[in-house]
Amino acid sequence: MRLYATHHRELFAYVMALVGDEHQAEEVFQDTSVTLWKQFERFEPGPGSDFVRWAATVALNQVRNYRRVRGRDRHVFSESLVEQLAADRAALFEEDQSRREALATCLSKLRDVDRQLIERCYGEARSFKQIASDLGRPANTVYKALNRIRAALLECVEQTLGLGGDA
């Protein structure tokens, strides 16, 4: 459930890219979600496993089933286009995974106080002003600190991925 909750938006975006219509994508995504739930025992979590890739394969099969049922509807993407979109999105999954890993590495390099600020601002269901108030700091000061930390994380991620000059 945690894996699904973490990646459901990403999977919906994948289905949306393959189907091209939000209402149809919602229908296919619901079928995908049910299938993921029913077939989860086939997924083997652990080192080297990739839930997103496995779920994307299930989603692609659901898109194919949807297309088969829809038949000759002119609003449905061609099979070759769906295959190309799926391949393109798979490459993006790889890039996303690399970015997540780089971000995790960079987060671990932050000072504790900076990492805690990031966790509070992005991990709690509270407003930015409430967090600044809890810290006893002016919102503008916290905002500037957060921007500084974001810039440092961006630079670190780019360097880790070899995108920003010296890696």
C-alpha cells in the first residue's frame, strides 16, 4: 500500500500519457489499481526490484486491454504511438529513479537542522506559516533558508547526476 501511495500520481500520469483523455485515463487507472492490488503477490520487493516499472507494465497491459475493448474509436491512440509513449515514459522512470536516489544522497549530506526544515516543510500537512511560527522564526527568514537549501540540493543532485559541471 505504501508503494502504491508513493507512486500513484506518477502511475496516473503514465496512463494519462498513453491514453490521452483524462476520463478514459481515470477508467484505465482504476482498472490498473484493482489489478495491482490483486496481483501484488507477483511483485517481489527487495534490492533491485522496481515497483514503478512493474506497475507501469501492469498499466500498459490495462491500456492495451482498454484499446482492444474500444476497438476502432478514432479518439484512441494507434498501437505504435502507445508503444512509443510507453518506451519514452519508461526512460523517464529510469531518470526519475536516478534523481530520487541522488536526492536521497544529497539530503543525507545536509546539516541536521536543514534536513529537519525540509522534512517539516514537505512532510507535514501544515502550512508554511504554521511551521515558521512553531520554529519561532519570521516566515521570511524560514522562506529564505528553505530557498537556500533547495538551491544546494539542486546543485548537489545535478553534480551527482553529472549534469552541473564537475561530477
